[in-house]
Amino acid sequence: MNSSVQLYNLQERYADSFAKNFTIVFLAVIIVSINGVFVYIFFRSSIFYNDPRYILYIHLVINDMLMVCLSVTLFVMSFAWQNVPFPFCFTLLIVAATAHKNTPLTLASMAVERYIAICKPLHHHQICTVRRTYILISLIWGVGVIPGLNDLIVIVIVRPLSVFKTVALCSSATLYNTPYHEELSKITLGLYTSVVWLILVFTYCQVLVAARRASADKTSAKKAQSTILLHGAQLLLCMLSYITPVLDKIFLPLVTDQQKRISFFNYLLTNIVPRLLTPLIYGVRDKHFYNHLKGFYSCKLPVVKVEPSKQ
């Protein structure tokens, strides 16, 4: 009797794990496929890759694709591979954390670009060049990787070097389990979010004032306001991932028999679903991307006229 119950519990556990992994991989494929269409459209036309606004947008899309792939890889590894070498695990975590930090920084950069376009239109082409945009993206990655490097420094200081030869379950909770990491995470989170929100509020207020003062081209100013508001909405969605531990602490004690399912639902809601909204918020809203998107899905191919050969 006991063996039958254990076998049933084991089968149920495997079925539950398979359902979770299938769901998460399926959503990741959808997100990467949708974002991949926008990346393809971007590199297909010079109207996009010669415009700093679209360069920043496609960087946001590619960054989200990378983050989703790494996040899903770590999730599947927690079921399929629980003895991950420390160096490999740390590499995955630091790249995933960098991509996660890049999202709000890119949103802030996009808001600043719209601020310059509306409030300083005569200097926009001088300030926002393609070369400077790629330099800005490099700076975003440089700033985004700093917290991960700090975590590495703390591990080197606090733990013996032999830890790099060990294997463990690959998760941030397993690797970053010292009080120093907890305090460092709080400081980093507060600093990043404060700076990004200040930039968004400042740019929105400046564009709002410019829209009221403008005697002409009020449509562009109002559209820039809406764009910055969308940046704020997207930032709120991205910040949902920061409250996942809080949601777990609130709901898990209430539903003790469904703890794993509640944690999985929180993970989907706060880490995966927001990445699906990025192309829908910006790409579909932009008329150039929308027109190219319609042409892509309607399979409109350029018509080539063949002239009859003259003999």
C-alpha cells in the first residue's frame, strides 16, 4: 500500500514538473518568436538602424530575449540539473542579472531621447547620433554588470576559493546567501530604481511643459508624453520581479498545500509575462514598425519585373 502511494506521489510530482517546464518553455518560445520578428524587421530597413530611437528600442527587445532565455534555462536546470559547477552557474547568473538591470536603464535612455527630440529639437541630430547611441548601449551594459561583479567580489572575500570547484543547485538564493549579499541587493535595487524613476519623472514634466508652450507640432509633444508614460508602465511591469519574494511570503503561509504552484504563478506573472508586452507596447504602436509588420505577416514580397530579352 505504501509503495503504491509513493509511486503515485512520484508520478504526480513528475507530471507537475513536466507541466511547469512545458508552460515556461512554450511561453519563452512565443516571446522569442514575436521579438525575433521585430529584430528581423529592424535589420531589414535602414529607416530603423539609422535612427537612435529605434536602436534603443531594438536593444530593449534583444535584451528581453536574452533575459527570457537565461531565466527559462535556469528554471529548467533547477529540475533537470541540480549539480551545476559553480563557475558555470555564476556566469549564467551574472549575465541574467545584467540583462535584468539593462531593462530599466534602457527605458530611461529612451525617455531621455524623446526629451531631447521634443525640448531640444535643433540639437537632437547633433546629440543623438548612431555612434553615440551605441556608446550609450555599451555604458548601459557596463553599469548593468556592476552589481554582478560586486557579488563576485563578496564571494571571493567571504568564502574560500575552493568554492569555485564545488557543484550546487544553480540559483541566486543558493549562491548569494550571505548577509552582505542581502544588504548589497537592497542598496543596488534602491539606487537603480530611484535614478530611473527620477529620469522618467523629469523627462515627462519637461515634455509636458513643452507641449503646453508649443504653438505648433503639439501632436509630437503629446505623443512623446504618451511614450514616456508607456516607459513608466513598462518599468512598473519590470519591477514586478522585485516583489516576487514579497508575494511568496504573503501567499505561501495562507496556502501551504499549494506553495510550489503559487511560487510558479508568481514567477510567470512577474518575470515572464512582462517581457511579452514590450513589443506590443512599442513596436505595434509605432506606425513604421506596424506597417512593416503588416507587410511581413501578409507575405508581401517585392515584385520584380522581368523585361523580355531583346534579340
